[in-house]
Amino acid sequence: MSIERAISADQSPTLATDDDSAVDAPSVYGRTFWLCFAANFSMVCANSLTFRFAELVTFLGGSELTTGEIIQAGMIGALVSRLFLGQLLDRYGTRLVWVGASLLFVVSCLAFVSIRDLSWMIYAARIGFAVGIAGMSTAGILYIQNQVPGARRTEVIGNFGSSGFLGMVIGSQLGDLIFWLTDEGALQFRILFGAATGLAVVYLVLSVIVTRGDGHERPHETPHIFRLMRRHWPGVIVLAAIMMGVNLSVATVFLTRMTTTRGLGGIGTFFLGYCFSAFCFRVASASWASRFGRHKLILMGLSGHAIGHVLLAFCQSQWHLIIPAPSCGFGHALLFPSVVSLGSGVFPKQYRGTGTTIVLGFTEVGVAISAPALGWLIDTCRERGVADHYVPMLFASATTAVIAGIIYYVATRGTADDLQYNPGD
């Protein structure tokens, strides 16, 4: 079902039963879905404002490597939190984790407003920020996918995630507007992160409304994450999740520095094309998972990122950013729902909180590994006099995506997906 068909639905979503089946209902796109959609829009919009974080580090006197190290610290904090996050979700349900993570997100955005130097505070704020996003995104995705039959999880996760594309467009454009309207200096960042804080508060309110009266049946057993990983290892899908993290490092951390260094006028143009195309591809590909299989969608998604990063290397004016944007958006549109539904789907429903946590955690592993590595590569090329020190970084990320795609193809060749195409869906 596409977004357009869903807009007319006003029925409550169908709850999946314990065996992951569901009774037919008029629509899975009801009030709960759209409240979650609005909440995710607010979170991603706030997060998109922080794409300028690398600019803040540079303003405070840090290098590209410093930026990577701070991002890495945040991702390590998020990964540590995931050791307990899945168990908390399985044991206590989404409400506790969702609201608690939202509060942490608000506090972290407020901390960014007050930062004046590269002290421990910026590391602590980034860790809190990353942990908050880890909890919010996992709880939101878990909540929405548990409202629908198993055969429609990929579709609904994809349409739910489309709100993120809209949020990314608005957030990146708003960030560019703030930088254009204000003089260079601390005031820019106070306004930027102040706006992010306001959106974080909106998200907190919506998460409280969505989960009001939400019940949760605690499993008889809530094993630790390592025990469940041994029992239900997602397999090579974790490699695709890691590559999603590498792409995030390029697009949300270092792209803003590249556009500033090249004098391209900000990141809004790229993310406008990126998100518009990703949204269109996400809607158009709603049934592709059932038709072609999610393994093929992952290979197509990795190819999209590789091509997009190569094209980014040749952008020398603002309008050039429109050229790689659709390719990167295509990759994002196909990868995220396929990776999450495949990875979390190997876990029984009562442990899907841990399953979703594990899959998204490997995305953070990709960020934690790639951010300092790519930052080091940029700094090294600058020190050695490379004319454009962002080109090797982009070629490196593209090459990594190609290698990952080859490995994934070899590992999954001949493996059938468990989804069956139903033209009536």
C-alpha cells in the first residue's frame, strides 16, 4: 500500500497476534501510525539541524579527526546502551524506553546550546544525544512494526520512515536558513540547537500521547542481548547495517564540511534532492520487497550509495549536488526497511525489541568505525597537500560499499526471501 492510499484511512491499525499473524482490518494506517509518523518527523528534523555539528567543532578549534572522535564517542555510548536497551524493551515495553530516551534527547540538545569549548561536556552531550536517538528510534520502529502483520512489516517500516525524509528536508533547509540569516559566531549555534531542542520537546509530547494506556505482556524469560544474539544471529545482514552507518558518516557528518570548504553554499540543496527522491522511491517500491526479495533490494541500495558517493566527489557548484542526491536517496529508501525487517524478523516477536536493537546497533558500529577513519583520511590528505582532500574519503566510502555488496551477494546467492507477493496488499 502506498502513502497516497493510506491517507484516506481512518481506522485503527491491526494488532499482530503472538504468532505474527493478524485479523484483516480496513487499514494498518490509522491514528497510531500518523502520530508515530509526526513524532518521527520531529525527531529527524531536530537531528538534521545537528548535521552542522562538524561546523561547531571547527568553530571551537577542532579538526576533522576531532569531529570523528566525538562522533565515535557518541556511537560507543549508544552501543553500550544497546546492551540493556533490548532487554528493557522486552521486559517493560516501549513506553518507558521511548519517553525516557526522549527526555535524554531534550537535555542533550539543551547542552549543545551552552557548549563553549572542546571540553568533556561536548563529549558527554554527544553521548547523551546518541543514546537518546538510539532509544527513540528503536522504540518507535518496534512499536509501529508490532501493530501490523508480519508480511507487511517491511512496507509499514518503509512508509513510517518516509516521515524521516520529510524531516531531513525541513531540518537541513532550516539549518542553512539559520546560517544565512545570522552572523558567524556562537549565536548561530545557539539558535540552531535551540530549534533542535524545541523539536525534541514536540517529539517528547507525541511519544507520551502515542503510548498513553499502552499495555505490555512481559515474556516469561528476558535473556541478555548476547544470549539472544547467539540464539538468533541475523547473519550477513549486519554487514549491510554497518554500511548504512558508513553512509550516515558521509552524509550527516562530513558533507557539511565539504560544502563549506568548496564554497557550495550549504547542505540544503543535497538533502532536498536526497529526501525527495528517497520519499518517491520509498512509495514506489512499497511492494518491491515482496516482488523481488529484500536481499536484492539491499544489493540495489548498496549500489545506490556507492554511485552517489562517487558523484559527490565531482561536485564543484551548488547545483551539482542535485546529481548524486537521487542515487544516495535511492540507496537509503531501499536499505533501511529491508535491513530492519530482515534483521529483526529472525527474532521471535516477544524478543523483537532486542532484535531491532541489535540491527540498529550495527548501523552505529558503522558510524563508530567510519567517522574517525574518514576524518583521519581527510586530515591526512590535507596535510599531504592533496588538492581536494574530500575526494579520497568519498572514493573510500564508495569502494567499501562495493566490497560489502560483493560479500553480501556471495553470502545470500540462492537464498529465498520469506515474503510472498500479494497483489491485494
